[in-house]
Amino acid sequence: MMSKIQQEDRLNLAPKKFNMWIFIFTSFMFFAALTSGFIVYVGGSSAHGMNIKMPDAFMYSTAVIMLSSLTMFLAARAAKSSQFGKQRLYLWLTIMLGVAFFGIQLYAWSYLVKNGIYFSNPNASQSFIYVFTGMHLLHIFAGLLLLANTLWRSYRSIEQVKNLYSVQMSSIFWHFVDIIWIYLYVFLLLNQQ
Amino acid sequence: MSTLAVHDHGVAHHEDDHGQHHHKATFLNTYIFSQDHKMIAKQFLITGMAMAFIAMILSILFRIQLAYPDKAFPLMETLLGRFAPGGRLDSNFYLALVTIHGTIMVFFVLTAGLSGTFANLLIPLQLGVRDMASPFMNMLSYWFFFIASVIMLSSFLVQKGPASGGWTIYPPLSALPKAMPGSGMGMTLWLISMVLFIASQLMAGINYVSTILNMRTKGMDLWKMPLTVWALFLTAILGVLSFPVLVAGVVLLVFDRSFGTSFYLSDIVLNGTQIQPFEGGSPILFQHLFWFLGHPEVYIVIMPAMGISSEVMSVNSRKPIFGYHAMVYSLIGITVLSFIVWGHHMFVTGMNPFLGGVFMITTLIIAVPSAVKTFNWLATLWRGNIRFTSGMLFAIGMVSFFISGGLTGIFLGNAALDINLHDTYFVVAHFHLVMGSAAIFGMLAGVYHWFPKMFGRMMNERLGYLHFWLTFIGAYLVFFPMHFMGLDGVPRRYYAFTEFESMKQWLSVNTFVTWAAIMSAVAQLAFLFNFIHSIFWGKKAPQNPWESNTLEWTTPVEHLHGNWPGEIPTVYRWPYDYSKPGAEHDFIPQTVPLSQTMSSNLPHDFEDNPVGLEEHTKWTSAQKSNEEVK
């Protein structure tokens, strides 16, 4: 009886996928709270502004992560049509682009530090840049773990249902962190002066 | 499902044949790391109750200080050691007691204890689901909650005591480790505990929403769900949307505490001489982020209690809930409005008066759905065939507290009156009645009502009555006088305000309130004894002890993983067909098809069902012609 139910439960994947969608809402609320916090902070005094130009590195990282969304999409399409070789290739590409994004963001931080914009800063608007990008990097890190898990599973012979489920889960999340980055970048650009 | 029969048939050689699929029920995976929602519900309930008793004892401790500010109690020093030197409560420890009492009650008891218990128990059982969307996440949610509880309590063991800046942890007290004794290690533990707690609530909430939207049994459309599930559903949505905002606030707070940023800090001087290097931060920013969660949080606390009371009152009045749709829409109204009223906690922070006016209007609008609910409860009781079970008494008590506490909300929601009333005992009285007592009574109603479902035994009714009357009268005696103290300007959270010349006369009231609190606390022992005794030695529960319509009473009394031994029942009607005219009994369970109750069907039972309606008209006209023949 119990094993029967566990069997059933294991294949009941649609509600679990729905869990991911709700998690995305939670995550979105988190970033919405941070950016609203920024708006409230800046509104508090005319002296509170970012007063810098965003480093060019952010432009490159944006390009990289958008490209990774494309490869993620291709991986998901390959998974749907059971082309596992292609699926693995695109997953590898997505992960590598993700790592590259991570690297570029860190480089952007070092650039900011070199120009005297520190995290620990009496002007918290500038600290907010680190908070936005740092919290986003945490999500990128989680996404990379998710992708690595999907890739690892695709090398073991698991049922196609579960392979597809795994790909879709990481794909939903990866597109989300991509979109969140674009949102954050646009937000930073609009507020940089 | 047909394979089930085969399974039962072959139990004897089941073990050796399908060894690889069979998960043995060990002590560890049945009682400790259980993934069964019913066991997780019990875990939440018992942990929540333990936390409630602890928080109650904390409140008695600070009540003793308020009643006898000059007296020394040697026993207190024996029990509390350095926190009560010479038998008198330390003033910093008083603040810690107030803070941890609030934190535990709001988050650990009335959020996790209440939602955790009843969402886990009722969502699958009342919707006809075998288990949650992700049982594993559900288990994790409990264990995060448990660890958070342990960490919160462990802050009593650190040298300088627990966090003491109030449960709202406003900076700078929470942001500067040196600000007061409780701002050091105690505050750090508070933050760690709350982060784990929020993770637990998010995992739980995500699971509840997903289960309700995806896994209902056949026939259970949204408008056939019991109000308990509606309330728990909207509560989960509130939690999922508002807790992340608190995380954001807490993340920035942690940066201020440990990384030297200045999000919330500005122009700080410690001990009169030490100038701190923080500039330009805004403590009000934290309040915005905190109350954006904090206000929905009070509805996270009260809405499950509302759902439980609606269900319990309908069952025990033997009447359909009055205005089922209105009840749902008012819950939705409260959910939506709760996100746009947070500013009423901040009227006196120097907020723009125009903005204050906006928040005042949105706040007062909440009175509308609240009043809809209150009138519907009263109308449900009106001319009902009331059965005064313990659960019913507590549900009625919940309505009483909600009314008397809600009325003062109208005063407090007013930006102008708030100048006088903010941070006084008037506020304390208001929220202890409207969300403290009301939510606790809703929770107790649920415990009495669903105890047979959880433990397969009945609770003692007489002890239940004793518990109810002592707690009900006690709670009013404790909180009602506080209104008058607040109107007189007595501030909350003060260690010994009766030492002020102008407030001296309140000492006698304080003594009275403390003894009333002690009486209500002692009354809880009746509940505790009843609860534990009934688990082991209570009367065995029948299948459907309250003659209720909902699905949970169709499951076997003995629990099994998966809830229903055979196929999951199909649902044919809404859950409130009590005392339907023409019906054989005064209740018709949701699993009874309309075709079996021809004599009680009404035309509106067949909305969107033309075939059924045709059958119904045929049947009624046949009945009429039979009458004529007679």
C-alpha cells in the first residue's frame, strides 16, 4: 500500500513543477522588496544617489546571460525531442555561460572597488549595487547547481519523464534568473545618476 | 487503483517478493522524519503547543514584575539566576521577555503552530488528496521550524540574554551589537532563527498552494471547498508573497550589523561619547520593509482561525454557513487589502500626512470584509440547532474576541487618534484581543474539533467547558483594563511605569490583571491534561463524531499513509448541506450524489447541469401528480 502510494507520488510531477512557479513568485517578491527599499532610501534625501556610471562589464554579463537563456531553451527543446546528445551539449554550454556570467559580475565588483565604490559605504545607494548583484549571484549559484544536477542525471539512464521534468525545472528557474538580471540592470541604469 | 486489492491479497509474501520497493515503517520514518502530512500536522501542533506554554510562562514572569515592582521573590532568583538578581527581574531581561513572548506567540505559535497544524491536516483530508505536492519539502518545513524553535529558545542560554528590542526588531537597537545587552549574541540568534523559520514557512506555503490548486479530488471544484481550505489557501498565498520581503529587510539588517553598511543607521552616538561611523541610513526604511510583511502577518495569523471557526460553527449549528460566497470574497478582500495598509503602523514616524491619510482609508476599508464575516457568523448561529461542543464554544469565543478587538482597530486605524494611542497599552489590548486571543481560540476550536481525526480518540467535554470559561473570562479580565490604561497614556514595554507619579494609580489594576493572567494560565493545565490524557485514554472516536459533511470524516479512524484505503471518494456537492429541507438526516456528506437525495434537491443545485435539472423537474412534477392522486 505505502509503496504503491510512494510510486504514485514519485510520478506526480505536475504539482512539483507548480511548486517551482510559486517559488519564482517568492523570489520575485524578494527582489521587488530590495528595489523598493532602494526607492524609499533614495527618496529620503536628495543626497542619496548612486552618482556613478555602471561598469561596462554589466553590459557584457547581460549579453552572456541572455545567450545562456537561448542555449537553455535549445537544451529543453532537445530534451523534448529525445535528442540526449544535443541536450547534454546545450546544458554544458548553459553552465559554462553561467559560470562566465558569475566571473564577469565578480570582475565588475573589482572594477567598482578600484574606483572607490565600496560595499561598506556611508552612501547606502552604492551599497545597494552590491546587494542587488550579490543576491542575484546567489540565485545564479543555485541555478548552476540545479543545471549541474540535471546534467548529471542525463548521464545516468533515467526515465524520459523524469529527465524532461528535471530539464524543465532548471529551465524555468534559469530563465527566471535571466529575467531578474535584466530587471535589475535596467533598474540600475535608470538610477545610476 | 485496482492493484490495491492485489496488494492486500498478497500481504503474506509481499515482503520477500517486492523487497526493493517496500519502505519499512520504522520508528524513525513514522514519528521523526515522517513525510505523512497527518504526522507532520501532529508534529507542528505539539511543537507549537510547547512553544505556546513557554511563551505563556514568559508572560507570567513579566506580569509578576508589573504587579509587584518593589517585591523580591527569592524563588525567581533560584529559577532565573543572573536574570533576576536579588529575586527581582532585571530590567533588561524584562525587555527580553516581552520580545521573545511576542516573537514566539506571533510566529512560532500562531503562524507555524496554527497554519502548520491545520493546513497539513486539513488540506489533503478535506480535498481528497493522498499527500502534499512534495511530501519531502513538507518534512523539511517541519524540521526547519523545529530547529528555528530550538535556536530561538537557546538565546536564553547566552551570557547577555535574548534579543530585547521588541518583536519588531527596529534598528538601531537591532543593528548595533553594542546598543543594549540583547542586541549582541541574542539578536544574532534571533536573526538566524527567523531566517530558518521563514524558509520553513515558504516551503510549507508553496506546498499548500500547489496542493490546493493541482491535486483536488474529482468533483472538488474551488467553490466546493470548505471554508477552512479557502482560508488556509489565502493564508499560504499571503505568506508566500510577504515573507520574502522580510528576508530582504533582514538581509540589509545583517549587512548593517556585521559588514559596516549604513542602510538603516545614521548619526549614532553610543553611551554619549562613542560616535559611530554610520551616515545617511534610514531606520524608517526597515519599518517599511518590516511592516510590509508584518501587516499581512497578522492576517496570516487570523485567517486560519476564521476558516476553522466558520467550519466548526456551521457543523455545530447544523446550518449551512451563512453567505458562503460572501465569506470567500471577504477573505479575498482581506488578503488583497492587507498589502496596502502597512503604513498604519508608522503614522507617527514623521510620515507625510497625506500618505497617512491614504493608509488610514485603506485600513478602515478592511472593516468592511471583517464586518461581513462577523455578521455571517452571527447569522449562521441565528436559529441554529446549536450543539455546544467544546470546539463550538471556542469558535464562538473567537467571534467575540474578533468583535471586541476589531472595534478598537477602528480607533487605531485613524491617523489623528493614533498620535495619542500609539505605543500605549491601548494597542496592546487591541491586538491581544483581535489577533492574539481570537487566533488562539480559533486554534483551540480546531484542536477540539479535529482531535478525533488526529488521534482517533475524543477529548473530555467537561474539561473542555472548564478550559473554555476560565480562558474566556480570564482573557477579557486581562486585556479589557488595558484599554483604559492606554487611554490614560500608559506606554507599553516599560519595566516599572507605576513608579511615575502620574501612573501610580495603575498599580492596583496591574495586580488585578496579573492575577487574571495567572488564572488563565492555570486553566491551560486543564487543557494540557485533557490533551495528553485523551491521546492515550480518551474514548475511542467514531467514524464521524460531529456528523460533519466534509471528506476528512470518510477516512478510517486508524491512520494510514495515503488516507483512503481504496479509491479516493468523489465529491458531488458543497460542504454545507446541513438541515436541508426534505433530507432524511440533518447532514448530507459531500460524497453523496444528488441522485440519492431527490427529495431534498433544489433547482439551484443544478447550475451548469441542464441534464440534472431536467431530471429534477421530472421528479418534482411526478411527485406533484402523486400528491393529486392521493
